[in-house]
Amino acid sequence: MVTPNLSITLAGCHLANPIMTASGCCGYGEELAEIFPISKLGALVTKTITPEVRPGHPPPRTAETHGGMINAIGLANVGIDRFISEKLPWLSQQKTAVVVNVGGKTVDDYVAVSEALAPYDSVAMIELNFGCPNVNEGGLEFGANGAMAARTVAAVKRVFPRPVIVKLTPNVTSISDIAVAVEDAGADVVSVINSLVGMTVDVSSWKPTVTFNRGGLTGPAILPIAVAMVDACYQRVSIPIIGIGGIASAMDVVQFMLVGASAVQVGTSLFVHPDGPVRILKDLTAYLKSRKLASVTELIGKVEKY
């Protein structure tokens, strides 16, 4: 049988395959490049970039938990100016799509970072971080308020000419309502889901396991929630969806695509298996062959519900 076609098109952007990294799980990409060629990825998503340099929270800021981890990094990053001068030259040389995750405390912050990135064609897309649960400002409120989310998307679309992805928080009553709001405002893609609010306590010290006290829960524990939320959004929006949440295998990817994801992001599992995307691609190809599917896109939205 002919090797299945793994390529996809996301809001007009061609990706060699549907496997992306998740923001915050591989820095700016250099670490992964020591493990496997970045060109193996459909796209690399950077950690969140803000207008200013952010040191993040003091350690400990990650903690393992049942089926996942709690993180409260605090959006530590080099800031937009240093990102453009120090990180973007290397990223622009990688033979994969580059997606810059954008964060801020205000609408103006999102606009400023997006506008600064606009002249650089090597940035194929940006992803607006609308739901980081481990910062005091500019986190959940952007993703939990449909009107604010829509206003921010509309403002960013006026200054950034290429596709805009909106990363949605699951910490809301109805994530599909927010998805509809950002689609109406001009979002080109939604990524579903960001981390859930979580907290664990060290029973020896009686202190929380991270210094921010709470953080974002990620990893296999959240996969069923993420699958359900992708399914909910797929019923209501027509723009592409990127599935995120606990993906560690090709079969996890298949689940997300069957309920409507066009692509996926691999995050927490990179800390355990940094070469995971390569293994996932190999197994995904084998799965498509076993089902006699010519293209990975034949999976999208094909779940057979009872």
C-alpha cells in the first residue's frame, strides 16, 4: 500500500503532519533539536512570549501528580525584543512551521507582541494564550469572558496578517461558547484545551507542591476531558481545531482527530519521552495503513456516535 499522506492544511498553512508541540513544553525548540530533527514536526509552538522579560515564579514550580503534573512556571520568557533578536533567527532556519504563543496582562499587550511579530514571515502563525491558570494577571480572564476574548482577537487580527490561533481554557462553564465568540471575532483556529486549575499538597511539609500554591494540571489525567471539549467545539465552529491534553501515543492522536481535531499538540509527555513525536508519527502511519486510509485527514470528525 502507498504510504498514507500525513500532511494537513491549517487555516491555509501547510503542515507536513498534524503533530505539533505544546507551548511551554520545549522552550524555544533548541532542546528538542538535540533529540530529533525539528523538521519531523508539523509545527513547533514556542513558550509564551510577553512584551517584557518575565522571570516566572520561584521553584519549585512543577510537581508530579497522578497521571500528570502540576506546573506554575509563571510564563517565564525572554520578552518580545530578545525573542526576535536571539531566538527567531534560529527558529527561522528550521524546516517546520513556527507558531509563537503570545501572552499578556492587557489587550494592548497581546496587540504589541503580535504587531512586533507581524513583519517576520518565518512566524507562520501565532497562538493567543487565553487561559494560563498560574499567573495573577492576563490569565483566565481572557479565556473565561467571551466578550473580552473576542475583543482581543479582533484587535490582534488588525495587526497580524497571518493565521491567529486562540488557545482556550477548560476552566469555564461552556468552552464552546468561547470558541464561537472568538470565531465570530476572526480567529482562524482554536486549540483545545489549555491546562486545568489544579493543586497538590506535600503531606510532610503541609505546603503546596508549587510556590504559586496552585497551577495547571496537564498530562494523561486530562485527556478524556480534552477529548470531550474538542467534540463540543467541533459541533459549533467551522474553523479548524487543534487538540491538546495528555497526548502520549498515536492512538491518543486518533481519538482527538476522530472527534474533530485537525491537528494535535504534544506537551507533558515530552518530559518523559522527548522523542515522542517521532514515535507517534511512525505508529500513526502504521495505524492509517491498517485501516487502509490514504490520508490522515480521513480521520477528522469521523467518530461514530451511538
